Amino acid sequence: MRRCVATRQCRPRRELIRFVIGPDGGLALDLEEKLPGRGYWVSADSKSLDAARRGRAFQRAAQRQFSLPGDLEARVEAGLVQRCCGLLGLARRSGLLAAGFEGASEWLREGRGGLLVEALDGAENGRRALAGLARGLPVVSVLTAAEMGAAIGRDITVHAVLGPGRLAERFAREAGRLAGFRNGTADGRQG
């Protein structure tokens, strides 16, 4: 559990974004949560990050003055998209991903799925059909079809299924944090 500098609420680390003071004296994004130094945590949604930036919560927590980039929310969102896409690419290379409607539906019918990933801009009828096959699997929808496609070496990908295990859990965590920037809340569209 960590305390959000904006809302002052204690939340699990998986629902927060960590920042540290970098060597240059400015605020550095630490999505991997491995950089040295004291961490300043913010709820993983654009509203909380904006409130922390506008209310100078980072400066109060660090007890020093420094400037923040004006595009801080965009940088965090881009970093989270990069992490989600990297995990999809890793899953593809590891043989733990079925992409496309046919591949995803085959894995779901065979019970090989651990997580259903759908493009934000995918057609609702295809999403509904695969959700029916998913039978209680978590459904994540935070990336566009172009982002999903680029992650796995295609032009676009609307549907994908990750196999069960740690990689699916890591993707779900990062997608949950990204949902707060894409959908405005930390929970996003996940089932």
C-alpha cells in the first residue's frame, strides 16, 4: 500500500504510478518501480495526476521546488502504452498469444485463454461474440487496433488472447493503470 500524493488515499501499488526525483533535479517517471530514491505515488488516472500537478503535490511531498513538464499526463500514457505493447510482443514471441478473431476464438474454445484483449476501436459485434466465448475470463480493452497490431507485427489487431500465467497478470496490471488515462478512471473497461 502507498499513499497517493494527490488524493492522500492509501491504495495498492498496482493502482498507482511512481515518480522519483531524477539526477537533474526534476521529476522522473518510474513505471518499473526500480529507480533509486524516495518514490512519490499518484493514482493511475489522469484526473489524479492533473490534480497533483496543479496542486503542486509533488513539490509539497518532496519539500522542494521544481518544474513539471506540461505534457506529464501524455508522457505517462505513452509510457504505459509502450509497456502494454511490449508485453503483447513478448507474449507473441513466447507463444502465449493468439491474435485475430479466428485464433482468439480457437484458443477460447479450447480453454487456453487467460485474458481476452480487445481493441478500443474494434467492432462491437466481434467483441460481443468473443466475450461470449470467454466465459468469465478477464476482458481488457485499453489499446487501439493499430497499437495492438504494431506490438505483434501486424497492421492492425482487434482481438487477442493471452495464455494464463504471470505474463497475462503483468499485462492486466499495466492495462489497468493505462485504463485510468484512456478511460478517465483507474478501473477502465475490464471484466
